[in-house]
Amino acid sequence: MRILFILLLVLQFNFVKADEINYLLKIPNLETYNLKSKNGLKYLTTKKNFQIGAKNNISCEKLDKENLDNRYLLVKKNLDLYNKEFLNKINLRFIVLCQNLFISEINTAGIPDYKKRTLILDLMFNEKYFERVIHHEVFHLIQDSFPKIFNEEVWSNFNKKKFKYAECSTCTDKLGLDIYNNTNGFLTEYSKTIPSEDMAEVYSFIVTDKENIDQIKKIDPIIFNKVEFINSKIKEINNF
Amino acid sequence: MIKKIQASTGEKILLIFLILLAIISFLFYFTIKNKCLFVEKVDLQKINFPNTENIVVMNVECGKVIIELLPNLSPNSVERFKFFISNGYYDGSAFYRVIKDTLIQAGDLEYGNIENIDYYRVGSGKSNLGLINSEINNEFEFKAGSIGLVRDDVFNTEDSEFFILLKDVPLFKGEYTPIGKVIYGLDALAKIKSSDKTEYVLRPDYLSDFKLLKQYN
């Protein structure tokens, strides 16, 4: 009898309660937070923790209201830098706000999904990097939207000939996000993982720390080329 | 000699109460079973339609549903939708996906007909006419009664499936192709069978026929 009861309880809680947000985005347990931003972004948050993806390898948790309200302002301030037209070009419409975002047991600041026009953000990600990583994740959508423009082979040729990126961003322990004192072609340790992460790092510093990047450009010719590359390609997209 | 025992007043009241309870239970059993009892019936003869060209009529278990199509918003999608309707393609189409009090979905022409519903494949069927482009309208408000074409994760993947909203869903604005709105009979759609556990319904309700208004005349 007790086993039957437990079985019934398990069955009861294993069913995902369907709603219109899950219907649209295939992410359960969400609720709307703000649907009326000027640039058309629709902000959603978690009612409960959720798991999605192949073998439920992506998970994120519900935020408490105070953290949500405070960090949302930061997110909005940064995403308001993008206008509606640009966001349409890069296929970004939905922002999912949660905490403790993990993909395959690795904590991550954000997960962009070009196909579903969604960016999931961990609002409690390290405060030191939080604003910058928002733009880092936005860049991934930019690149996914214009893969030919942000050609990784061209990008890789900016580096010294001996340098080789890793096979993937998670198959290395180079995860540092602090800016180097001596850049030597790379702004952060994470830049060294793969070309797309390197581009995303450069882009995020251009947006959030322009003055510093302008100084680094003067003494690091590789960074100069990388910054010029990103700037020219972003202009190209704007004129697209 | 058997002594006759008189029932006390209390026992008589108890007996009457039990009989009344039995009658009420009996009535309620049949009332509740008839889910359409309180659904207002729509009489086509009593309605004056200003423009009959874009009026279609769906028959479901609880009555008729009158829909106005919106070709000014989505001309290609409405043209395709009318083609399916006028040729009887939707007749017997199951409401196999239902989010209680929120949305009902039907129109899988390949795997979603009630005569031969395929529970493993329903939702993935095609019409054989190919996919059509989304006709998104960024001003259209998806309110209760709004009808949209179903698509995959990406745009421009619409075919024959459609959904009808049972409540306002502002989130859908700019996300789906709007093709029409229910003008009468939304309460009949609210009675479509749903499941508390999942949005996919076993032994679903279905629309018995779907016609252009002019096909009734």
C-alpha cells in the first residue's frame, strides 16, 4: 500500500503542468515578468525550478522576489542598449530570468537559443562579471544569426601562428573571466577556449569597458585587429 | 400475532431525507454527465452576418461555433484554411492537445482524425500541400476566441494545424499567424475534453464538421 502511494505521488509530480508559455517556448514553470519593454523583449521568470534539454541537462532555479527585482533592473539597463530592429536581426525576443543556471553540471551565466529566440540568464551569476556576460551571451546570438560575417577562420588568423584554441569551450579549465594585465592577444583566460568565445569576450568588453579597450588596442596589435573586426562587422549588421 | 411497530417521527424524517437525497443524486448524475447542459445553443438563422464570405461554422459536441476569418491580416493563411474547410479536410479532426482553460489545438490532417488517430505521431502530420510562411501581425492581440496557426519552433512552418484560445494570452502577440476569431460559441469550446495531467488528451473530443457559412445555405 505504501509503495502504491509513493508511486502515485511520483506520478503526480512528474507531470509538467502545461501552460501557454511552455506551449510557446518549451520551458516549463515560467511566468511573465514584463512584456512591455520598448525594444520588444519579453521578460519571463520562474514559478518553480525547471529542467530542460536533452536528458534534462539544463537546469535553473526560482529566484526570490527581491533578487529578481534588483537584478532585473541591471539586465534591462544592459539589454535596453539594443533597439527592436537589431534584436529582430539577431533573433532575440524572450529573456528568462532565474538563478543557478547549469548546463551539464557546469554553472553558466547564460544560455542563448537562436532557434527559440530565447536567452536564459542566471541573475545570481558573479556580480563582478554579470553585466558584461549579458553582452557576451548576446554576441552568441549575433554570431548565430550571421555566421558567415563572423568567420572563425579569419578570426583565428589574428592570433600568433603557434596558438591553438581548445576543441570546445568546456573541454578546458581556462574559465577565468578577469581581464589580463598583459593581454598578449587575449583579453581573458576564457578567450583562449574557442574562437566564438574569444569574439564574445572582445564584444562584451567593447560594450561595457570601451575606454579600457581603446587603451589596450594601442599596445596590443592582435587585440587591435580583433576589436576592429568586431566593430566593422557590427556596423555591417546594422546596415544589413 | 405480529405486533405492528409504528415508525417514530424522527425515523419518518430520516426516510424522507434519504429518498430526497437519492432523487437529487440521480438528477445530478445525469446533469453533470451532460457537460453541454448549460452551453447556449447558437442558431444560425437568427444571426445577421455583415460579411458572410469570411464566416465559417464548426460543429463540436456542445454545439456550433461561429468563426470570423481575418484575411486582411493573413491572406495566404486564411486562403489555405478556407480550402481545407470547404473541402471537408477538418471533419473529424481531434482536439488532441488541450491546455485546460487556455487553449485547444486540432487540425492534424494526417494523424489527428478521430477515425484513425495515431497517438504516437499526432502533431507531426502534414497536409501534403507544403508549409506556408508565417503572417505575423505585431498589433493583433491574442484574446479569448483568437485563432492562430500552429507552427514549429521557427517561423514559416505553418500547415494545417490551428489553435483556439480560451483566455487572453498577451505573450502570443507577434508570435503566431492570426487567422480568425470566435464570434459565437466559445463556451462550447470550453467544454472540450482536457486532461489534468498532460496537454495531450487520450480519446479526445473532435469537431464533427467544419464548413463555410455559404455551404449551409
